[in-house]
Amino acid sequence: MPKSVFVRNKKSICIDTKTAAGKAAAKRLIDTADIVVENFRPGAMTALGLGYAALSETNPRLIYCSGKGFLAGPYEHRTALDEVAQMMGGLAYMTGPPGKPMRAGASVIDVTGAMFGVIGILAAVEERHRTGMGQEVTSSLYETTAFLVGQHMAQLAVTGKAAPPMSVRLSAWAVYDIFEAGDGGQVFIGVVSDTQWRKFCEAFEFKEFLADRSLDQNGARVLQRERIVAALRERFATFSKSQLMGKLEDTGLPFAPVARPEDLFDDPHLNAQGGLVDLTLPSGKKTRLPALPVTMAGKRFGTYRDLPDEGANTRESLLAAGLTHEEIEQLINDGIVRGA
């Protein structure tokens, strides 16, 4: 059974790198590679003879990125997962209610850790333009988590007060909550400036609030938050979710419907300008998933290639790396690589 999946020019090759022949095939591929990305446990690639030190001897321009649980230090040999990093990095504490740490609702550390790896790779490519040499890049889950919660560490340093979990935090604004419409739909609404407060009161006809000079400044409104929020909840219950969102859209205030992931398939904004891209899964099922969240020269990134089956491009990729047809068929027959 192949132990490693290589992607060469967006083509998938599966190789059993625990065999001598498999290691040799992998080495042939990597000798022609521009960038290698791996996330094996610490020391595994070196033990296979596929660590950066060995590979850079024959491919000095190679950029070698390792995705690890931890950077160098006392924890570096531990096995990590997204959830492990969130727990020990303080993110789970900040996400859940007091005494009940909770991982974030997406694998944010896996994704963000990979993004930092890409940033490191791009910096290494830029340096290679000047030096002609590649280098080793390492990104990690734990340090990524620490970086993300750095804002809360900074709050303690500046104010002397530790940040409470987000579920019980004291808001800096009087109106910064999820409200329920009369039909049960939920909408987040934020009023974060004195100008927005006046526009908000005018739009929803809170004449008593407009006339109350004690509510002109945000700090004073925070002190009267319970009074304000109670009145808002009563008023919003007279609107449907769509009516409430329509009025908020007209005012330009920050607001958001509370959506589920499956709701995004039908989101009009994502569907308008290439925010979802068409994909055919290896099973043949067609779907649409979010595109990269950037534009370049005003254009979104589409689908370059559908997701390949494991080993779908084994033969052509190994041929391009210099192996013969006979060598490739022998590797497939021996179960060292997987062909389509």
C-alpha cells in the first residue's frame, strides 16, 4: 500500500516510500522538483533519506516546507492535531463558555498553519531569485495558535486584565449582539460608533433614545446596555428576518444573518462572481466549493483541475522524472506505486 502521496504539477502519484525502490523513485521525482511540502511526524522524512539535508545535496534550489505540530523546543517531538493546538494554545478557552473549552467550528489552525507555510515558501522563492539557493521552511500548529491569541496576551499586557472567553466577554459597544426576529431567524447587529447609533435609532424609530442625551456617547451607552438591548429585542420581534435585514441593509450598519455552512451553497454573493467553483469528486459526484478568497488583476481563481484519484497520474509523472516504462510497470506490479 503506498505510504506517500506526491503531487507533481497538480498530478497525483502514490509511492510506498518504506521500500528501497520506492525511496529511489521518490528521490528521482524530488530531484526535479521546485518545492516539496511534507507533514510527516518529526524525523520520519530524515529516516527515509528524504529529509532536506539529503535532498538539497542533489537539488540545491529545492524549497522544502515541513508542516509540524511544534517548532524547535521541548514539545517538538509531540504529535499534534488542530484540536491539540487549539486546547494548549488558549484558543479553545477563548471560544467556549467558562470551564468548557471548545474548539473553533472549523479547522482554523490546520488552515492557518498551512497559510503561514505558504507565506514562508513565497519568501524563500523570492530569496532564491537573488541567491539561486533553496532553503528549509517550517510552519507549525502550536505557534500558529499562539500567534492568533496574541491579541489577548497583548490585552493583558496593556490593561493588566486577562481576557475572558468570548462567550462572556464584556462588549466595547452597547449594541453588538445576536437578535431574534419574529419568525425565529437570527441576525447579528453591531452599532460601533456614535454616528451609527443615530442612524440606527432613526431607521428603527427609537425616538426616545434619540432624545436621551445620556446615550449620545458610546461609553455611556455601554453603561445602559441592559436597558437598550431589552428594548431592541422587543422591537425586532415585530419584524421577520428578511424585513429586519432589509432595514439594516438600507442603513449601512454592520449586520449578518446567522448562517449554517450548507446555506452558503445558495448564497447570492458567493454565486454572483465566482465565489464557488465547480468540482467533480473522484466518485463522479459534482459539487461547488468556495474559491480562493482573493482576486488578482480583478479576477477570481477558478478550478484548474478536478481532484484526481490517488495515483491517477503516476505513469506520466514518473516518465517525466526519467523512469522507463519498464521500471514504472515493475514498481506498479510490486505494489510500490499505485497506477490508475
